[in-house]
Amino acid sequence: MEDKEHANPQIKFVWDAPLRPYIKRSSEVLRFYLAVTLICSSIVILLGDPILLLPLWALLFIFYIFTVTPPEIITNKITQFGVETVGATYRWEVLSYFYFTERFGYDQLVMVSHAPEFHHIYLVVPSEKVKSELVRLLSQHLVYQERPARTITDRLIEWFSKLVPREDTVTQTVASQKP
């Protein structure tokens, strides 16, 4: 549901999209998460600090939930005053710049607030048409960065995400092991 007609003249653009990027994973990826957690748990037990098992298994639970639960579809709005999403309004005065990233085959709009907080707001962009309209509207209020500066945290997340096997790699490995 893109760019609906509205009774409210303050709303400039509306689009529906998933709450977060999502890709359905197979049971092999879930087994990978479980294996890594079991190995880490063994190391923690050998080191003699069993209280660290709680965050390890909680993290496995979070990965499991995000892997098997598809996100709900939400409505995002660009208004004269800012951006509305999931019941929160981010005013133009609070936001500094925006850029786009790609995750799981989805384009993501990332809006960043002013210093010192640097809050990041992530919104899924369902199509190129919506993306071009967002660039047009947001550029009137915010700075558009085609290549944003990557922090050490961004680089670490990217490095860790490369460690998790992709779906097609796991499927090929399992298929090649079958007689």
C-alpha cells in the first residue's frame, strides 16, 4: 500500500513494509546456532564460570525467535513534521542525516539523530519506487549520505555476519554430504 490518498494534508507519503528485514532460514542454520552455543557453553563450563551460560542461551533463544518468526507489516509515514513509525514520531529537528543499506535482499532506510546520541532508525524499503520517493522527500530536510562513515561497531557487525553461513552454502554442503 504505497502513497495512499489521505484526508490529512500534513502526511506527505505513506508506505507499508515489514518491521525488519527477514529471510526464512532452514533447520541447518538453526543447528549451526545450536552447535556454536554448545561449543561456547563447553568452554565456559571448563573455565569455571557457569553464570555466563545464561546470556549465551538467551542469545540463542533470540536468534531462534528472529529466525522463525516473520515480522509484522507496519505503516511508515513522512509528514511535514518528521517521520512516524511504530507509534513513534521523529521530528526533523532531531534527525541529522540518512542513507540506505541492504540486508537479506531488502533495502533499509537508516536515519541518524544528532550528536551526542546518534540514534539509528531502521525502516525497510519495499521497492525502488518507494526508495526514490523517500530520497526526494527526505533530502528536503536531511543530509543524504551515499556512502556513510562506518564505525568500528559497523565493521564488527559486518565481520560477525560473514561468519554465519548463508542459506545456499549450508544447503549445498548438506546435499554434498548425502550419498
